[in-house]
Amino acid sequence: MPTLDSRHSRSDLLQRAIVAGGALTAGGLVVAGLPKLASSAPSPAQDVRVLNLALLLEYVESAFYAEARAKGALRGELRVFAEVVGGHEQQHLAFLKKTLGSKARTKPKMQFGKATSDPDAFVEGALALEDTGVAAYNGQATNLTAGALAAAARIVSVEARHAAWIRSIVGKTPAADATDPSLTEAQVLTALRKTGFLRS
Amino acid sequence: MATHRDETIGEVPVELDLTLEELDPAGAICEAHENLYRDSRATFLRRATVGGAALLGALSVVPASGAQSANDVDILNYALTLEYLQSSFYTEAERIRALRGNAREAAEVVGAVERAHVQALRKALGSAAVSRPTFNFGGVTEDQRRFLKTAVAFEDLAVGAYKAQAPRLQSKPILAVAISIHSVEARHAAWMRRLFGIVPAAEAFDDPVSRPEATRIVASTGFITSSGKTEREAKPRFTG
């Protein structure tokens, strides 16, 4: 078993440690969601890159809920969900923009089509955005400096609450697994593109 | 948002915030959706193993007896104590069979996950693992409403506790697992809050809960009747 010593590069060891961890318990289990660790150690510059990924997500989420609320087509608990969650995403967005300052990425061009007016399409969009959000933040945890991690951790659990809430509303298990999957930056971008909400 | 603090578990505040009933007085809880998307209970229960176990296995890559720092061992034992508390609570609720419907289903699913967390943490800690304290839940597992209120308090507490410790972990593989358990606890918290009839996500930012604060809160419940001990030392670890 690998130990954390100085003879190997840190990232190499971490990567191998994670792979070994998966192998240890892989018998009969689906090996999924193992974290992909970055090759560079946490740094303020890397924090900026990671927080800009988070900012992209929050731009899409907050615009999605804002448009759904403006269209006013949702009823009952879905409407409550869009109002409460949309408010949170706006606060996340404001926090990240303020934290990144001049290093903040620009607002992406977005289109939501019927996902902000048709309840079924809205649910599908919300499920994708919230579960992707959780996995995106989780996937970056080891890339952040301690200060940035402390801030991101205050957001990721709220995203997880949102994900559980929308899943619960539509009768999906809010939390079936012992751990949440994590996604790399590339996987997050792929998942976002798959929603069709980003206009290229 | 109006906040009511009229319910507590010991000294644990259960913030009722806005209740779902207040926000959705017509009670239009989208039954059509429930029918459309429903995962059957049988489907959960057929899953003999809890998903996500592979990642949990990463915890034990660097055993406590070896290169894990004393700092990380200490944090993992603290997490283990909180997981003991939760898993014993759900296991007892399942055994007593006082829960019905969605609450019963949630207790079964969440209980299995908390037991998986205990198992993984124990394996990671090896001989340094604190042993399971003895608990007396004082009847809260015998009544659906009290069960849910307690579950909300425990889950919200677990979210805050993991959140406070994550940036303090030195091992990156351990951090990767801990942060992933953290978001699962947040899903549980949201699930239990919704079943209790309160807003699953009350605030835009979840606050960390320091270890002394969490320890004080747990002590105030009186649920722990005797502390666990490690094999290495006789002194109870969960002393704050």
C-alpha cells in the first residue's frame, strides 16, 4: 500500500492511493465516482480557476430559476422550490463574483427553452444542474486552498440540499449512496453542455 | 424569511424556518410527478450494498497505524462518533418499527448509508478507532414526529461538523472522501427536513459547526450514556 512519503510526487501518490482504494472494495461493486485529483497543488491561482468553474455553474443555475420564476408556469412545491433555490443561487453568484473580483469570468450566453415553463422539463433541468453542481464542487475540494475550501464547503452542502429536495419532490431517492460522485472540470462542462442551456 | 425556534432536541435548535405548509397552503405536492418518477421501495431494498462504497474504501488506503497524521486520526474518530450516533439512531428506529410510509423508507435508506460510513471509518482507523458508545435515545425512535425532528437535528449537525473539519484534514484522499460524505449528509438533512414539513434548504450558505459546539450539542441531548474508548487509551475521546 502506498504511503505518503517524499520519494514519489505527491499527486502521483494521491492518484494511486485513490485507485487502490477503489480496487480494495471493487468486488461486486460499481467503481464509480472516484475523485480525479489535479496534478498541481492548491494555490491562489488554482483557486481562481476552480471558483470560475463554480461561477459558471451558478450563472446557469441562477438564470434558470430566475427565468422559471418570471414565466410563472410552476405550481405548488415546484414553484416554492424555484423561488427558494433561485434565491440561494443568486447569493452564491454574488459571493463568487465578489470573491473573484476582476478575475471573474463573464456571464455565459444561455437558453432554457421550455425547461423554464414546462414542469417536467423544469424538473429534468433542475435535477441535472443540482446533481452536477454537487459533483463539481466535490470534485474540486482537493484542488482548493484551505480558505477557499471552507467557503466552497458552505455552498456545496446547500447544492446537495437542493438536489435532495428536487429528487424528493419527484419521488426519486434523495440520497441512495454512501458517497456523492465527483466530476472533473471537463466532465462538468460536458454535463452542462448536455443540458443544452449553454449557447456556444 | 421568518424563523421559529420553538422546537429543540435537548439544546439542539431545530430551526423551523418557513414550513412547507406555509409556503404551499394548497398542498399541491405534485403527485403527478411522484407517480411519474417514483423509485419503488423494493428497488431501494434490492440494493444489497450501498452505492458509493468504492470511494469510501479510499479512506483505508493509508491506515491509521501507518502514515495518517495524528491530526487526521483525531478528526476521523470525531466523525466516527457522530456516525455511531446516527447509525444507532436509525438502526433502533428500524428495529422498533414505529415509522410509517416515507419516513420508514427514509430511515432504512439513510440508516444503511450511515452504517456504511461507520464501517469505512472503522476500517480506516484500524486499532485507533474509538469504540461505539452506548446510547439511550429516550423514546424518540418510537414516535414518527419525534424521530423526524431528531433526524433533522442530527443531519444538520453532521453537515456542519464535517464542514468545519474538512479544511483541517491533511490527507487529500481522506479529504476527497470526507467532502463527499459531507454532501451526502446534506442530502439526508434535506430529505428529513422535507419529511418533517420544513424547508429542506433554509439558507444560501450552510454554517460550519465547531467541534466544541457539536460536542456540547450532542452532550445536551443525553443520548450518549457511556463514551467509547480506543484500544490505545482508556480516556474517552468524545470529550470535546
